[in-house]
Amino acid sequence: AWNLHQTASFMRRKKNHPEFSQSEPEFLISYMNRHADWALIVCLVGGGQEINTGEAGIDAWLEAVNSSFPHWHVYISSRLTDSEYASGKALEAGRQRQNTFFDNSLHLAVSMRSFRAENVSTFVKTLLDCEKQQAREVFARFADRYPIVVTRDLGHAKQWIRDHARGTERFGMVASSKAQRLKPYAIDIRVAVDPVHWFLNGKEDTRSSYYLEDAATEFQVQGLELDWACVTWDGDMRFTGSGWSFHDFRGDRWCNIKNTDNQRYLLNAYRVLLTRARQGMVIFVPTGDSSDLTRSPEYYDSTFRFLTEVGIPVLS
């Protein structure tokens, strides 16, 4: 759902309402609030799914209820304590109002995207939260059922994914929308990818995911799945030893992303990419090039080491 700024911008530009002052959740609740007797809204809100400008999480719904609809009853899980749910801030807002009721049966904690390993999303969460030991422990639980490998060689990555896919099992290559310096590997995310052709066309079609030529970004694959994924990792998000640094390529250089919302969008972009595969994935981290200032090996080496330190085996 859009936050206040994005909703107001849309209403001003597209609907000629320059004084609009509601977020999308508040606007939607206001519709149902017009009922004189009663109304019910069921919100299924995924954690860590905000990847685009102006997108807000579950906290936007609670803010709307708290500020404008205090008479509404809210039923919510008390387990929204992780980073994907604003690290518990959403719960704090709920506890400060009357008519809030906590029920943990409302928390859908088990991901069913991967039928081989329901803990993959938990592993990705601990990985992105830089919880190294927890990530190692979670990965060990499913590594024999859901293979994940990492490599510095894109050719080996493509061959691994072809060797593992059977019959009509779908595989494809994905990349962050800010992965601007994968072009030396013939991966140009600026080339438009038609998700219809990419997801549905057969192995003989160069536009299909099977060809492993066109990389789909988080915007094209969010909410959809592959059987096997080749995740390419550029210098836009780098492990620093204790956390992540976030970068946007502008002109001829990488620039630091300082806006916290934009940092969260990029982190969530990798969350989306790392959770697309039902059966397994290979992660490609380039070696970089010391003669190219935009692809310095230091932009990639620490990320590669971190992935190996959480237990992901190296594909040579």
C-alpha cells in the first residue's frame, strides 16, 4: 500500500486533487468506515515486501487506524517483532490504543513457496539481517533438500542450474533493478523483459527464462516463482563486515544510498530475488576487475566471503 506522500502525489497528478491528505490504507479504511452498522477489513500484509518508492508495510495500516479510526477493533499477531515489520514498532503502536486484540493464530509464519524446504525464507531473513550463526544453523536444516551454491563464474552457474532442472521445471536468471555493472557479463537490466514471454514461453524461445540471457528484476518476479533460480549479485548491496552498504550507479560511478526508505527497498529487492526458487538456487557474485573502478574486487569479495561463511558451498 502507498504511504501518504505517494498517494497524495498520485491524486494530485492523476486525479486533480491537490489537497489530498490520506495514505492508501487510511483512504481504504475510510470507505468501509461509512457503513452505519459494521464492516470488516481483512489485510494480508507480507513482511519485507516493500520494493518500490512510496510502498509502506503493515505499520501504515496501524498508523491509519490509530490516527483516524480509534473506534475500530484491530486483531493482529503479537509476533511482528522482526525487521520486516519495522522491528516491533508496529506492535508498540497497537499496544498504545484501546480495542487492539492480539491473536497469534493470525501470524502466517510458514512459507509454502518451497515445497522442499519451508525454512528457506527464514534463512534469507537471517542472511539479510547479518545474523551469521543463526543463518548457518537454519541453512544446515535444509541444505540436503534444497541446494544452494555460490560461484564467481557465471558459466558454471548457468550449467549448474541446467544440470539440476528436470523436464519442464522452470529456471531463470534474476538481478536487482540497481545491478548496473553486470553488463560485462551480458546482463543488462535496462533491457525490457516481458514477464509473459519470460515466464511462459518454451525452451526454444530466446525471450524465455530458460535461455538464461535476460535477467528479470524484483519488479517482474515479485509474487511469482521459478523451480530453480540463478541469483546474480552486483555491487549495489555489499557486505561490510557487520552490515550492508547500499549503492546506486549514477553516470560513471556508484553513489551511496543515504535515504533509509531506499535502503530498505534495495534490501527487500534481494529478499525477493533470494526467495523465488521452489527447489534450489545458485548465487553468482562477480570477481570484479581491478582495472575497472566501477567493478573493484572489494565491491564483491566481502559479500562472497559472507555467503560462504554462513555455510553456502562454493561451486568451483
